[in-house]
Amino acid sequence: MLEEFDKDENAYKEFVKRIAVGIAQDDEIKILVLNSVIKDVATKNDIDNVRKEVDNLRKELKADINSLENELKGYVDAKIDALNKRIDDLRNDMRTHFFGFMGGIIATLITIILTKII
């Protein structure tokens, strides 16, 4: 029979058509075919479950991103605060040195003036 189908394509097509009609007409065979195919088919419930899982993953990812943003912001803010403190400390040191320098100059000028007057 297989050799006949290899030789005559029309005979093969006719055989396949008759098999298809036989399946369509016999309820037991339809159920067997559907049961074997249904295992590989996703149901609406399956799709809804996957959609829920994706939404949950999205929420988790968003929470993780927000957490990382807050952590990074805290880190950057701490570094900026530390830099501002160092700048303020340098300003204070510069003021101290400036006023010390100016005090020395004023003392020198007063000494010169007093020695010239006296």
C-alpha cells in the first residue's frame, strides 16, 4: 500500500481525505485526536496565569529599580555632603590663615608707625 502511495500521489491524497472524513464523522476518534492535541494548546487560563506572573515580575523589577535608585541617591548625596564639608573646612582654614597673615601685616605696620613716631 505504501509503495502504491509513493507511485500515485492522487491515490495518496484520496486516502488522506477519506481518513479525514472518517475522523470528522466518528466522535470517539475526534475525542482521541483532540485529547492528543490539547496537551500542546495553551488555554485562556494559562495565558492569564502567565500574564499575572509577568505583571508580578514587572512589579518586583520596578521595586528593585526604585530600591537601587534610592540607594544610589543616598550614596551620591553622602559623597556630595562629604565634599561640601571638606570645602567648608578648607574655607575656614583659608580664613584663619588670611586673618593671621593680615594680623601679622597690621602688627608690622603698627610697629613701623610707632617706631617712626617715637
